[in-house]
Amino acid sequence: MNPLDTFITALSALTSNKMRAGLTLLGIIIGVTAVIVLMALGRGVQTSITSSIEALGTNLVTITPGSSETGGFGEVRLLAGRAGAGRQEAKLTLTDAYALLDPVMAPSVVAVAPEKSSGGQIVAGGTDFGAQVLGVTPEYADVRNSKVKWGEFVSAGHVRNNSSVVVLGSGVSETLFGMRSPVGQTVRINGKQFTVIGVMESQGGGFFGGFLDQQVYAPLTTVHYRMSFDRTTRGDIPVDTINVQASDVESVDKTIEEVTAALRISHRITGDDDFTVTSQQQTIQSIQQATNAIVVFLGSIAGISLLVGGIGIMNIMLVTVTERTREIGIRKAMGAKRRDILFQFIVESALLSLTGGLIGLALAYGVGALLDGQQIFGEGSEPFVSVIDRGIVMLALGVSVGIGLFFGIYPATRAARLHPIDALRYE
Amino acid sequence: MARKRRRRKSTADTVVRQVPEDSSMTSRKRARARADRRPAERRSGSAPLLRLEEVTKTYQMGEVEVGALQGVSLEIGKGEMVSIMGPSGSGKSTLMNIIGCLDVPTSGSYFLDERDVGALSDNRLADIRGRQIGFVFQTYNLLPRMSARANVELPLTYTSGRGRRRRAQEALERVGLADRASHKPTELSGGQQQRVGIARALVKEPAIMLADEPTGNLDSRSSEEIMDVLKSLNRDQRLTVIIVTHEEDIAAQTDRVISMLDGKVVRDGRTSRQSR
Ligand SMILES: Nc1ncnc2c1ncn2[C@@H]1O[C@H](COP(=O)(O)OP(=O)(O)OP(=O)(O)O)[C@@H](O)[C@H]1O
Ligand SMILES: [Mg+2]
């Protein structure tokens, strides 16, 4: 039987029972739509996080306490462990940070910005807000590519005098003061009075950017002496992270080497490092790895519904084969070979799943058009539909056709193997 | 069941005793005798179109073996019109299925056009069915979703025949249903459906037309129409036609009647029609 005849036969069999075909399609449609939408969601989050991190500057190198071996995912901890890193046994100090400015030991280092975080309850007027207070030095804004919207950033004088001043992240400012500039106002953090000296520009929204907007910045010394109980034996100030700016992207690797060497000497290390140096590129990579896992996870969850749809196809095909046993007998008596019957039923199930896949794809675009990318992935993001990339589409369609073939083969083989006489006798 | 079979066998013996002219002859003698009576074959002087030698067919029903055919030998030449008669369960349909290559013998051999069918693969059997055998069924066996013409075209879709639509239309004309080509089977009377079935069988220009009780579900008028079509095909195109029937008057319209009982041929003889 030629392919066109096979196709027509399969199609007319499907259209002869529209209700049943439609319900079977529904299983595949839901599965494919879910796979595409969820994977696009994951992909969008991934892009959003990556671009937020890239916005911080690609020539950034970060140093965190603890070795990458003992600390597990040293790089990822940059994100998750801002608050937790300080509790590590190994410590980085302000002295470590400024030692890296040594032009002999670390010529590629342009600027160093240590940071130390602390949780805080901020109160302004009647509003109460839990935020992360980040102790920083003036270099921080430059090194992390952050700009001040109103007022000024933490200055060297503020750091020297442990001044009770604070710079608000844009999100915090909005929550506490609305759209007005809060510069000059007072807020209470953990019961202590602080004067607002500035507000940062938004970091671009999205998951990661939104997180940065919810921080407030105070002088590093203020955070250390007035908000934490973290002390070292030598009276040095421990820090959570040292941000190091390399002169350019090309010198990032060299910077890592220099910084590592310098710290090994000052920490008198002979064995394993008690710190981890990570480039922004590595951070992006490991975040991509982590978010890839999320994308795959979301896809697999949705894939289960696709699988259920496939089982639905198999079920209906088995019923169809049984119902059409006599037809199979007639066809065989008329000269149909095994493979003619096999193809007829495989094409039928593949057609079912492909149609389901295509409708599911259209539906996914429809759902995508309804979803607001700006809201989900942050301001400045692409519209949701655009994250449904070719890879996702091909995957979803490929999987749905594959499912049709896979679940169609068994019923079709059963049909093809029927003995003509038995099939003709079937009532 | 076993006991029943034994009892049936004894009836078979008595029947065989009643027709000594056939049972006393050796199979070769019988074949020669038959060949003498076959004008069509004598004319061509060639080997018979189909030849069965000691064909048996045994069905396994759990513990019990059912011998549906118990050693059938016969020859049928090209252009013959043969009817097969016999009581229910005597193995007529089983024999037709083997002749039609829908099934293969358990033992013995079946030659179609001098080719041993028992040795052929499933695919080759399907090919023979598609090109050389036309089946007509008691229950018509048309595909209900398709029009009459699509049903007639069906065998051609498996043998990559050219000009399918035209050939189907011609076949429908041959059975007098040209104007019903686009009707679905459910929109046709029983007799008309059976004529579509015949058109479907003859569209491939088969070597043999096999009709298992083609008039079994029809009234006498429709039966006559069907027989007229089959007879004219046999007469005009020298198509070999084998009909299974329970009706004496149908059998009387063929050249030769083969009687079966309990899986054996018990009588094989000419009818008065042979002098046509
Ligand atoms: N598929 C099968 N499995 C088991 N036994 C079978 C099968 N087909 C036929 N038989 C048995 O073989 C014997 C011959 O059956 P067959 O159908 O050839 O009879 P028949 O002469 O065509 O009868 P009828 O006139 O009722 O159509 C019967 O005893 C039947 O029960
Ligand atoms: Mg029968």
C-alpha cells in the first residue's frame, strides 16, 4: 500500500470516530502544552537570572570563605549563602581584602569591595520590613555595577566613622516611602536609628535583580560594630565576600591566580585553600547548570502528563484493533501484507499524537500570549512567547510523535499478526 | 466432542459405501477419470490450475484435535465452475480457505499454477491473495465506512494497480451497479452488497473466484442475480469459479459438484449442465 493510501486510511479511521479521537487528542494536547509552557518558564527564569548576573559585570571575581571542596557548591553559595557564609569556620577579613590591592602581588586587580551581611528589621513610619543589610565600602557600587538613583552611596568617611547611614535598594525604598525620595529621612533598623543618604537604581527586576533591590547598604564598619557579634581574635573585621574587579574580561583568569596566590601567602596555606575564588563566568555557568536541572525537572513533571496521554493512545489503539478485527481480516483476504496492516495502525496512532502535539503547541503559544513576561521574569524581559524557542518546540513535537509511535507499535503489531481466518471469523 | 466425531465418521463410511464408483478407485485413476471429463482442460492441454494432494487440516482445540480436512485430493482446471456441497462442519470453508491461500494445510500439498503454496511465506501468500484470488463471502464483508467504489478499489491498493478508479468503476458496471458507486454498503440491499462483493473480487482479474455460500443470506431473486453474474464471468472470461453452497439448485447451475463429508471428498461428479 502506498504511503498516501495508508495516510488516507488512517485519517478516515480517525475521523470516523471524532469524539473518541478528540478525547485521546486531549491527553496529548494537555501534555504537550504543559511541557512547552513549563520548560519555557524554566528557560525564561534561567535567562533572566543569567542576564541579571551579567549586568553586575563580567570582569567580577568573588572570594568567599571555605574551600570549594568542604563548602560544596562554592560558587552557588554566592547567591544562597550571603547570610550564611559568615558562619563558616574559615574567615576572610577586611585586611585580606585590602591586601589584594597590592600592585606587586595582584597587578590585575583594579578594585576591591568587601561585603558583610546581616539581617535586619527596618521600620519607617508605620511600615515594617524585613531586609538584608549589606555592609559595604564605597567601591562596592562601582565593582558591582550599581548606580545611585537619589542621594549618594556610602563614602569613605562613613566607613571610617561607623556612621549610622543607609542606602536603600529601590524595592525597599518603594515599599517604605512609595515613589518619593526618602533621602534625609530616618529609619530604624533593629531598633537603631539610621539616616537614609541614598537610593539605588533598580537592578533590572527579575528573580535575581528583584532580590538585589530588596537589600539595604550600610558602611561595612557600622554593620560590623553595631549589628553583628562576629569578632576575630586579632580584632580584624570578618567579611562574607570580597568582590574583586579585574581590569577586563580577558584578565579574569590571571586575576584569579594572583588573588589565590596572595591569599595563600597571607593565610599561610600549604594544603587546601580555606577560601574559594569564583569568576562571574563560573557563577553563571553553575547557575545555568542548576537552572538547567530546574528546566529538566519542570519538563519531566509535565512529561508525565504526556506519558499519560501516550498510554491513552495505546489504550484506544488496542480497542480500535479489537473493534476492527474483522476489517483486518477482510484487508488480509484482499491481499494486505503484515506490514500494510502494521503501518496502517502505526500511522493512525502517530497521526493522533502529532495532531495532539501541533494543537498543544498552538495552545502553548496561546497560553504564552496570555502570560506577562515582564511580570514573571522581571522588567525589561522579553515577552513570554519569545522564550518558547525552537529547541523546546522540536522537543515537544518530537516527544509527542515518539510517544505515538512507541505506544502505537504494540497494538499495530497485534493487528498485523492476526491470522486472516481468525480475524474474518471474529464477531 | 470426540465421541461425536467418531459417530460422524461412521456415517461417513456408510455414505462412502453408497458411492462405490468413487471410493473404490485409486486417487490417480480418479484424477485421470476426472481429467477425461474436463473439456476446458483438455482443450488447453495444460496442467490443472490447482491441485490438492492428500491435504489435511487439523485444528487444536485445547486437548482435542479436530480434523477439519482428512486427506483431500482434487484437481480443478482453468475455466471450470465448481460447487462444493456437504453438511455443516464437513470442511467446505476450511477447504476454500486453503484454496484461497488464507490458510495452509497441516499436511499434504497444494499446488496453485504448479507452485507449492505450502512452501510460501506469509508475504507471498498475501501477494497471491491480492493478485490471483477473488473472495466472495456469505456476509459480504464490505468495509462499512467506505463507498461501494472504494470497497471495490481496496484489493488494488495492496497490489499497486494503476487506474484504480476506472477499473473499480468497470467492475461495478460488470455487476450492474455503476450508478451506486458512491453509496455506502448500508445504503444498498443485500443483493446489491453481494454484487459489490463480486465486483471487489473480480476487479483484480483473478485466476480463481472463491465464493463461500454467496447466496446464503439472499432471497431467491437476488440469488439468481448473483448466480447470473458468476455464470457470465465464468462463461465470458473463462474465470474459474468455486462456490460453496447448501442449495441443490445453485449446485445444479455449475459444471461439477464436489460433495464433502467429515473432511473428505465423498463424491465428485459432473452435473447435467456440463453439456452447455
Ligand atoms: N478455527 C478453527 N478452530 C477449531 N476448529 C475449527 C476451526 N475452523 C473450523 N473448525 C472445525 O473444522 C470443521 C470444519 O469446519 P468448516 O468451517 O470448514 O465447515 P463447513 O463445511 O464450512 O460448515 P458450514 O456449512 O457450517 O459453513 C468443523 O468441525 C469446525 O468446528
Ligand atoms: Mg462454512
